[in-house]
Amino acid sequence: MQRWRFIERNPWAVRGLLPSAARRFAGGDPHGFRQRIVDHVAVRLTGRLLGEESNDAALAFFDEQEGPTWNQVEEVIQLVCRLPESTLK
């Protein structure tokens, strides 16, 4: 619960998990872009990729997001930080 509150109150603290250049969608396959974002954040945070259920949940969450791409990415970063795998590090 502490990690959830910390991320909620200090979203700037997890922004460093993903370089700003990687947050920009330059066209192409949106699913591939979203998967790369999720994978990059997971590896930076935990040292490994997410499990299948968590990965599917992160991608579904990404699909539901609206607004600018950078804002969607911020929300997904915060979600990945709250997944079970991130608490096992």
C-alpha cells in the first residue's frame, strides 16, 4: 500500500523508468509501441518481463487510455509499478 501511495503522490519519481524519446509514438504498429513501453518499464523496474496476466492487464489498460500519448504512457508506467511483479523485487 505504501508503494501505491508513493506513486500516486509522487508520479515524477517513476518517470525516469522510461526515456522521454521512447514515449513518442512515431507511427507504425500501435500494439507494438505499447508492448515496447510495457516491456521497457517492467525490465527497468524488475529486471524481467511481466508475467502473461500482468502484461495483458497493462496492455488492456493502455488500450483504455485516452488523451495525448505521453499522458497514456505516464498512466501505464504508474500501473506497472503497482503490479504484483514490481513488489517482488
